[in-house]
Amino acid sequence: MLQRISVRQAQRNQVQTKINWRFNTADARIKLKRLYPSFNSGVTVYQYRKGKA
């Protein structure tokens, strides 16, 4: 199994396969806003974690 994985990895690296991201950083910030709060809003990490934001 490990040998097959190594062969496949070597083939993939040889053709320099690119990643096709589904969304950019700006979209990710919007979609994941509740996981990654903006600290420019004046809300502290403590307030955010305690649900007081």
C-alpha cells in the first residue's frame, strides 16, 4: 500500500498538479466569520469565546 501511494505521489509531483481552490480568502472570511472573528471590531478573544460579543 505504501509503495502504491509513493508511486502515485511521485507521478502527481512530476506533472505539478495544481490545486483548484473553490473560494478565495475574502470569501473564506465571510463564510467562516464565526470561526475567525475580526479583532478590529473591538471585541476581545475572551468576550468572543464566552459568547458576549
